[in-house]
Amino acid sequence: MKKRISLLLCAFVLAFSFVGCGSEKKTIEYDKKMLEQSAEIIIQSFSEMDDKTFEQYEDGSALQVNMMLLQSGLPIEKEEFVSMIHSWQASIDECGEYKKHGEYKVEAKAKEIILSTEATYEKRKATIEFKFDDKLNMESMDVSAKYSTGEILKKAGLNTVLGMGTVFIVLIFLAFIISLLKYIPAIIVKFGKKEECEKVVETKTTIVEETETSSVDDLELVAVVTAAIAAETGTSSDGFVVRSIKRRTSNNWN
């Protein structure tokens, strides 16, 4: 019985040991000197190139640039190389001219290798980091500037002032807009009175026109009636005057 229990325990231990071995991630095998050589070629080439040379690499065809990189012994494509150029130029603008760098450090992972070194520039120090894929082809280069505590606090303060200033400007503008709202009712009343005056003027004009038209119609009617009476009586229209005309409700003539 004891032997069976011991055999079961050994079986469990072996099973767990195999599981543990299978879960361990394998790192990429690499040659550190070869990686350092590639990184050194990039750093030395970029530090000696001028803007015109950088533009030639950017404007050149992919085939030409890839051939030049292959002849230089750099395992990299044109697109990644141009991206490295931009990163290097940005580091010069931020840190000043490149001076030197220290020893390389390698961090191997399951799918990539990171090669880094501490570099000294004219204004400040920075970390230059190269990344290689599982086939040891160089993928990218990043330069991270190192700022002092004072510089970090200064940047944070400037960002805070800028953000708060923007908020206050927007709030002042909104307060100004809100203060103008009190004039809106007066403007509405003013325009409303103007419209009413225009309507009154139009009404009076219409009434005057209608009165003039009716007066003209009455004079014409008087002249017609006077002429009719004169013709009926056989006398002249100078002997009588028609002062008023009244309409009858019926149309029968008596």
C-alpha cells in the first residue's frame, strides 16, 4: 500500500514538472556583438550625416536604399530606416548635438530583443533603444530624453497654467455672452413696435385710398343723376343742385 502511494506521488510530481517546463517561454538566441555592431553603425552614421544626406535616404527609392543598407551590413528596410532618421533628428532638436554613449545592455524576450545604451548629448542625457525581431532584423530606434526634476516640474507647471488659463478664458467668454442676454427682450420689443407702426401706417394709407376712391365714385354718381334729371325735365342743370343721394332697399322705381 505504501509503495502504491509513493508511486502515485512520484507520478504527480513528474506531471507537474513537465507542465512547468512546457509553460516556460523560450528566449531568442542572439549574438550580442552582432547586435552591438548594427547599433554602432546606425549611431556613427547618423552622427556624421547632414540634413542633405538624410533627405537623400528619404527621397530615394526603396530598392536603392535597401541595397545601400544591405551593403552596409544593416538588417533593416527603408521604411524602418527613415523612421529611425526622424527619431534621431527629433532627439537632436530636444537634446542637442550627440556626444557619446556608454555600454550596451541586452534584454531578450520571446519575440523581440531590446538593445539599449545611455547616451550623452549637448543639453541632456538620453536612452537610445534598438528593437530586433525574432529573426534579428532591426525594427526601430527610439531616443528617450532624460529630464531633471526641476525641468519636469517646470513642464508640469506650464501645462497646468496653460490648461487653467484656457478654462478661464472660455468661462469669461461665456459670462460675456450671458451678460448680453438681458438686451434681447428690449430688442424684441423695439422691433415689435416698429412692425406695429408699419402696420398702422399701411392701414391708414389703405383707408385714405378707399375714402378718395369712394369720394370720386360719389361725384361721378351725382353728375350722372344731375344729367338724367335735366334730360327728363328738359331744363338746364344750372337751375338745381343735387345735395345728397340715398339708396333704396328695393330696386322698384316710383
